[in-house]
Amino acid sequence: MKRMHNKMTKHIYIDPTLNEAIKSNQPVVALESTIICHGMPYPKNIETAIEVESIIKKHGGIPATIAIIDGCLKVGLSSDEMQILAKNGDNVKKISRRDIPICIASRENGATTVSATMIISSMAGINIFATGGIGGVHRDVNSSLDISADLQELAQTNVAVVCSGVKSILDIPKTLEYLETQGVPVIGYKTNMMPAFYLSKSECKVDYRCENPEEVARIIKIKKDVNLRGGVLIANPIPEEYSIDESEINTAIEEALKETEKRGISGKLITPFLLKMVAEKTEGGSLNSNIKLIQNNALIATEISKKYSEFLGN
Ligand code: PSU
Ligand code: MN
């Protein structure tokens, strides 16, 4: 056990202040880096990354942005490291579970997706993670079998993820079915409907609804106490004033999906490509919404994390 631990610590670096905070059950909130490199253009990406960290701090939480830097799993990035990732954008590899050992071995930088960020959070002992949208089951799953590794990660890694649902570039009903099969609790935060990222609701219901951070934190704590493996998905709708007109977003998505097919894009390039196309087609309107919803998710994740810390203290 000790040997295993030492071998792991060779590859992970947790910022010492953050490490102290984690060890003393303070409200640490993890953040991913794919959103920085592949989710937004420079300099909006770095501005957002900094702003999201400061929102967490302002509300009494401790942010932990996660990435792979020169082959080291890093929990808590310096501002230089954030700048490097933001400026290099698309050139930084997108890292899901299976890419982690390869990125370490080749000593490269890597932008961690939801799945990789959950894994590294869990290694570091962080319980709550805020992001924009998670990956899911793609609409053409019958022919492509494209199901994001994020869903499988939620089935097996003990980190609660606050997001704004899944984009309708994906098949939302199938994504929910998959999460159900995999035993992942999906909680609507003050909503009965699964949000669809830019839209505050989709056509799908969620099974559970919580009204406040305390209710969510209690569920996460109970899940831990009874040793149920896996994550919890908290679906927090985009604030109404920032949601995008449904027909505008649907048209943009349909066009983006056609373009993807025409260009024969597949595998891990699909999601970043679709996101970029949708942003272009909505003339940047979607970018502003994207920023607002991430900020709001960071805020709710901080509140949940604070309550969870209280429960751990007892
Ligand atoms: N969906 C979004 N924004 C994102 C992503 C998904 O609305 O930035 C990113 C996340 O990092 C997510 C990843 O974990 O894409 C999923 O990629 P894939 O579909 O290739 O599994
Ligand atoms: Mn995929």
C-alpha cells in the first residue's frame, strides 16, 4: 500500500496550500481544463478561468484547477500555467481517462476533460467539481457507438459534478438512460427538468430535485457513508436571463452536426468541433451564456462544498 502510494505521488503535484485545505476538510472545488483549451477562444478562456476561481474564493471556497503540466498531474495551477494552457488552446491534448498514462509518459501538457478531472480530484481527495457541460451519448450512437467516457467515470469515481446538463448536440434521453443503468444519481437543482446547457430545460425529467445546497450535500455525504461507488450529477440550469432562444440554438446545432458529418470528423475531436461551430453560428452569443452558466455552477458547487465540509466535520 505504501509503495503504491509513493509511486503515485511521483506523478501528482498538489499545491501545498490546497493540500492542507483538502486534508482539513475545507470546501475545495475542482475545475477542469478542457474548457480552457478546447471550450473557449483566447483570451475569453483565461479571463473566465480566473473569474471562476475568484467567484469560488469570494464565496468562501478554495478553487483547484486541474490539468497535466509537463507530464505531471497538477492540482492547483499557477497563473503562468493557466496562461500557457489558455494561449496554446487547441494544441494542448484533450485528456480523458485512457490518455492519462500516455500524457504522463510523454511529459506533455494535457487539458483534462470531466472524466480525467474526476480521477485526479479523487486522487487528491477533492469531492466536488464544477464545470459547464458533461459529455454524453451522441445522437448518432447507433452507428458511431460514441458515448463519452465522462458517463463511465461518473459510474465509478466518487466525485460530485455540478454542471448545466448536456448540450443538445447530444442525445439527452439516451444520456439519462445510460446514467440510470450505471447507477448515477442525477439531481435537478431547483428544477424537475434536465437542463440542456444553453436552455434551462430539455424535454426530459430528472428523477430527483433539491432545493438548496444542504440537501445536495446531505445526499453526497450519505452516499459516502454507505460506501456507494461513483459520482453524483447535479444539474443546475443556466440562469433564465442568459439562456439562448431555443430555435436559434437548435438551428445552429443541426447545421453543426451536418458539417461534422460532411467533414468526417470523429472520435474525441467531435465535441470541441461541435462546440466551436455552435459558438460561431450563434455569433458569440453562446459564448457569453457559456461563461455565465459556468460562473453560476462554480457558485452552487461552492455552496454545496461548504455544507459538505460541515457534514464531514461532524
Ligand atoms: N461539453 C460542453 N463543454 C465542454 C465539454 C463538453 O458543453 O467543454 C468538454 C468537457 O471537458 C467534457 C468533454 O468532459 O468535452 C467531453 O468530451 P467527449 O465528448 O469527447 O467525451
Ligand atoms: Mn466520444
